[in-house]
Amino acid sequence: MLVKTFGSAVSGIEAFTITIEVSVTQGMKFFLVGLPDNAVKESQQRIETAIKGNGWHWPGKKIVINMAPADIRKEGSAYDLPLAIGILSASEQIPSDNVHKYVMMGELSLDGSLMPIKGTLPIAIKAKEEGYEGIIVPMMNAREGAIVEGLKVYGANNLGEVARFLRDGEGLEQIYVDTKQEFEKTNNTVDFDFADVKGQETVKRALEIAAAGGHNILLIGAPGSGKSMMAKRVSSILPPLTLEEALETTKIHSVAGKVNSGSSLITRRPFRSPHHTISDVALVGGGSYPQPGEISLSHNGVLFLDELPEFKRTVLEVMRQPLEDRTISISRSRFTVDYPASFMLVASMNPCPCGYYGHPEKQCVCHPGAVRKYMGRISGPLLDRIDLHIQVVPVPFAKMADQPTGESSIDIRKRVIAARNIQNERYKDIEGIHCNAQMTSKLLNKYAVPDEAGRKMLKMAMEKLGLSARAYDRILRVSRTIADLDGAENILSKHIAEAIQYRTLDRDSWGTI
């Protein structure tokens, strides 16, 4: 008897339906074709043991299984469930009337239990698009799939439950998730609050500007000055995720297997902080079976690179294209996978090898030229993509003890949201531009034109401070954001003056001992 069941393969963050054709005829051999990898080929032993352990029998006949289309490589053990159901149905142990209505995925243990899988959300979205009645997945993945409205999602604990459901129409529980309620429940909560940060008003102001305009920022300061502490709080002042952004973010984390079991929707902006020993593949994504890297996992959120000069140069250089294009393409000989990578880069570093160049109390012991050499570990093209450079000076203990509680993240976020609303209105008819950091030269000439006093101030700063040519556009972008925070339609000289402060590394005097 020939029976068709349906599974799904994930490429990038999109899913493709896989048709599994199972034929049970006279004979004794087992054949599995359709470009399966080793994990899929090994499924026979798992499926046979699970079927027998759940009260069914393994058909002592010739079993031929084809996984179509044959030009898509089938990877992983998540095909165990549709393969097992196909064998049971083709051997007439369960009726075949209902198996074609559902997309099924799940890894089988030897006792028939279903283990969690990756990519449930894109699988559910594809199943709805192609008109399937529902999906059947392990219970731990069911809530993730249930955020797709208009699709029946069933969570199963073991193979026996699925078989009884397809035979008798009972035994599985349909999982319901109120997507809107789930989204609103945790979207406005914060784990780290700027109210905990005492002092450092200049740095907090720079981080507010960066969040308001989507600018990348580099924090330079001595050990213990609070760089990491403040960086961890940046995501708390970014605008809340929209439902569309939350779904896209969840898809990426689902494909990477980063969605917690029993969870449904990622409702807070990601904050990723990889160690400086990370490889370029782990950062941008890839591998034999390409997976999202850290830059894609931080999509719609913050990527924090602590101790920036300590990262391998090759790792930093591969970030240049994603920072510019906000997407990453991973090419292999047979296919290309695209992952979104629209993130805000927050980086930190010591100013010199000893860490105390520019410290108000401790003496730098580095030899002449060490500061410039240390900074040379970061290439000019990468620095060119960072709009704000801010020096972080440690707060003395005496002042720290006397400082009142700082402004909360919620209050800062209100100003950031107001500035982002202005930018959304400004760029609503321009595709691919959502914030000031993404402005092209043409848009700069249209929306970031300073007044006469501002132009004179910028010219004077370029000459007196020795600012590089690349600093010019960055200053205009940042000043546009400062004006938006002020609710000003035009860029004034005070906005230019503040933006100039945030180009520390472009000054001729930086790094001279």
C-alpha cells in the first residue's frame, strides 16, 4: 500500500514542505531515498524500536520510502515522526484518511517519546500558507507553533498518542495561544534598568541618542568604569518590538533552536554578547548545515562586543557587509541561505593595553605609540560604520555614594520612542530606511542640513580638532537624531556641537602620550 505523509525542511528562516511516500509491499528490505543525511538514514532503528514499544508491529515486508523533492537535502532526526506514521498507515495499522491533513515533525526516542525540534514557527507558517489543516509537533514546541492564527496545532508526548489521534480522532490536545495577549504581556518589561546606574550622565545621553537613531556606538574606558553595565541596559531603552518584528525574531531563534521549551513568542529585543574568542562562522552564521550566527540572533536587538580589539581581525572584518546591508548571505556550492541581520552594534574597549590611558587618577604605563597601535587592531572601515565614540570616565566612589538614583529606562524610552516616531513619519515612503543611522548621502543632503551657525561650527571643529573626512557624515547623522530628540525640525548649532563630542577617536590628539 502507498501512503503519503508530510514533513518540512528549513532553509534559512523559511520552510519547505517535504512529501514522504511510503510503500509497503511483499519482500524483506528497507529502502530510504530522497537525499537523506546520516541522521535520517539512522531513523530505521529508532522507528522500529519505538513502534514495537508502543504496541504496534513492524511490518515484515519490503518498505520503500521516498522523500520528495529529492534535490533538497533532508537533515536531522525530526523526520522520525512522519516516517513512523507513514509506515503504520502503509501497513494498514492505522487508517490513511487523515494523515495527509497534517504536517508532522518530531524526533523519536526508543520508547516512542517525542523530543523537541528546531524551526517549529517557520514550519507552522508554511503549513498555513499551503492549506494544511494543522501540524503535529512535540508538546515542548507546540506553543511556539500555536502563535500562527488559523492553524490547528497539536502537541504530542509520544508516538502512541499521534497514532491514536489519527485513528480515533482523540488523544491529542489542540494548543491555543492568544498571540496579542502573549505579545503585550511581557513586551514592556525590562531586566536591567538605567535607574541602577549612578552618574555617567554624558554616557547615558550618548546611549539614548544611539537608541533613538539606531546608531552604532563604541564605549572607550578603563576597566571598572561601567561600560558593560550600561551596554546591558541599552535594549531596555529601545522601542518595544512590533508584532511583526517579534514574529521575525522568533523565526530566527526557532531555526537556531534558541526558543525555550514551552515558550511561544519572543517579545523583548534580543541582547547578544559573544566572547571575544568567537570564530567568524559562529558570528555571521554558517557550518556544514548553515545556522544563524550571533549577528542574526541579535536581529531587531543589540549585539554587544566587549573588548573589541581582542576579537580576531578576520571576525571583525566579516561584520562590515552585514552592518551596511543589514542582511547576511551564506553561500555553499549547491545553495545560498539569507539571514536578516538588522542590529544595533554596541562595542566597548580599553583605551590602551594597560587600560588606564586618560584615567583621572591612575597613570598609564604603556610605551609611546602603544595607544595608536592598540587602536590599530580595529580597521578604519569598521570604525567608519560606528557613529558614536564616547569616552567613559570612572565615577569616584565618594561621588558614587552621594549620587541619587538615575533616570529609569522607561522614562528614557519614552523620548526614544518619540524620536523614532518622527523618523518613521519622515522615511515612511522610502523603502529600506527606518532610522537616521540608515540615511544615504542623498537623504543627508535633504534632511540633515545645518543652519549657518552650525556649518561654521562644523568647519571650525574639522580644522581645530583634526577630524577626518569620514566624521563629517557621522556628525550630521547624529545631529539629526539629537534634533529629533529635541523635537526640532531643523538642525541647530547646539545639535552640531553635541554631535562633535561623540567623535573621540577621530581627533588628532587621541592616543598621543
